[in-house]
Amino acid sequence: MAKIKQLILDQGNTRCKGAIAIGDKLERLPNETDVSDYLRKLNLDEFTSVIISSSAHLGAEALVALEKHPKFILLTSETKLPIEIDYNTPKTLGADRRANACGLQQHRPEGNSLAIDIGTCITYDLLIDGKTFVGGCISPGAQLRNQSMNNYTTNLPLVDLKKSAALLGKDTLESLQSGILNGMNAEIHGMIARFRSKYAPLDVFITGGGADHFDMASKNFIFADANLTLRGLHSILQLNEQ
């Protein structure tokens, strides 16, 4: 009997992540710019089912190709999830945030957990008792902070963002790097502390393309999972295939 082979895609604002699932095992694919890049390299007929989460515009050509697949799921507010959504405006809840919350359940089917996705924006998503998404926060990521200071001031330039920066900037470029990266780290650590003050015990999972910018020196129940979103999408796909 042939093994079930599933394709999982997550289209973000600046890149697309992908994975192939065979059973419970995820095999991560190299990142691409968008979904079309994967479709040019992969044969959709090889997959028993396909799911995609998109927080960016999904091209019409790619959507037409995907919709031809007999078992294709585009994650929307109407898609059946393995968790409950307790959110005042569920139709506005981003697909990536839905997937991250489902990824949390895979790690922590009981207890409270927080997903922090560090990308173009930083999203904080809280799952209570391993079953209910109750909300979170959204703030600008490192590159948005960089671009906004350049766009809305006269003399501040764009800077190359390193993985880390010294606290004390000795010139304007170093000062910008410090403010962006150390400010972002201070925000994230501060938000973790505030969430834990209300929802302890709380496990925290860091994901996203900008996770390298986050200081993991304090690893007190803070875990890195680059595949959190894909893991959540896989659980949604499995549920909807049953």
C-alpha cells in the first residue's frame, strides 16, 4: 500500500516555506519566493493532498493549478481546525496565526502555550489548555522598524541587520542596529514576562524567518521550532482528510 504523501505550503509576506509529509514525518523543503516556485519544481499528482496558508497575495495562476488537485485546502476562516477559536473577529484572523496555534497544540496538547512568529511582523498567539486560541498581539518586525525609520525621517539611513548588535552604538548606523535589534529583543522578553504573569505555567515557542535575531540566552521554557507553522498546517490537513 502506497504511503500517504502530503504537500504543505506557507506563503508569507517575503518568502514561502514548504514541507512534504509522509505519515507523521515532515521533510522541510528549501524556502522559495512564492508558491509558483514550488509548483514549477514539484509534480502535484504525486501528493494525495495539499494545503496552503497564505498571508500574502496568492497568484491567480498558482491558485488555478492548486484548485485542480482533488484534495486541495486553502486555509480560511471556514476551514475545520483541531482547536477552538475564541476571537472577536475570526474572519480577520491570519491563516499563519491559525496554523501557529494548531502547531502549539502538537507540542502542548494540554496546558498553556504561546507562539511568537518573528517575521515581517511579530505575532504573539496564545493557546489555553491546549485547545482554545484566545488572541494575541501584532507588532513590527526588524525590517519594518528599519524601513519605517528610513521612510519617516530625513537623515536616518537603512542599515544592514545583523543577528545581534552591541547595546551601545558608537555611530548612527550602530545606534540604529542597536535600537532595532535590542529594542525588538526587549519587547519580546517583556511580552513573554507579561504573558507568563497572567497565564503561567506557559511554554513559549519561537518561529519565523527573523528568529535568528532573538536572543535565546534565557531558555527558561522557551523553545525554537522553525517548522511550527508547517506542523500546524499538517495537523489541519490530517483532520480534514479524515
